[in-house]
Amino acid sequence: MDTNRKLTDKTGKKPRTLSYKYSFRLNEEQNIRFNELLCKAGSEHNRSRFIVKRIFAEEFVVVRRDPSKVQFVARLNDFYSQFQKLANNYNQIVKAVNSHFSNVTIPHQIAALEQRTRELKTLSIEILNLAKQAKEWLRI
């Protein structure tokens, strides 16, 4: 028997000793429900921590990955990146109009750009509203 056991763990701290052990038994129905709760909480591999949280009413969060929500967020992000590309192209068009057109045609070109600007503004407001709805829907 080794009498010179390490009194510290890898981090240099004393290991936390749990002094008390409890055990209990469940019938078949209770065991099924217990396993369902474990799966919902995502704690299949740490049953003791799950039990302690439940007994002492510590808050635990059930995180579920819904593929449709993930897909929605991915498409919203893609939509926003396309909107940013449009804004970049818009800036390039404004530079081209200012440098290549005469003073006579610039007002007509600027009027067309102003119309597109209004459309982009309504589109950006729609994107922001969708993002807010997604935030509420996903409870982020």
C-alpha cells in the first residue's frame, strides 16, 4: 500500500471528497420517466449531477436542437450576407455614376438610385423584423 499518495490533483488543488452517498430504487415506470428526463436535459452521462440539480432546485436548461430553427437561422444569415453584397455593389455604382456620367444625366441616375435606396431600406427593416421574430421564437 502506498503511503505517499498525492494529496492534490493535476491542478494542484486538494481533491474534493464527497462524504455522503445515497442510493434509491425505481420501479419500471419511474425508471422510464427518469431516463426521459435525463434525455431531455441532455445529462445522459452525468446522472448524479442531474439528480443533485433536481433535488436542490438548481436551475437547469433543456436545450433542444430543432433542425427547422437551425435551418431558418442559416437562411436568415445567408439573406443578410446577400443584402450586404447588394450594399457593396450599390456603393460601387454610386462611385461609377459620379465619375463617368455628365452633369446632365446624373440627376436621372441619382433619382433611380434613390428609388433603389428606398427599396433597400424597406428590405433592411424587414430583415431586422425577421431577426427580432427569430430571437423571440428561438428565445435567444
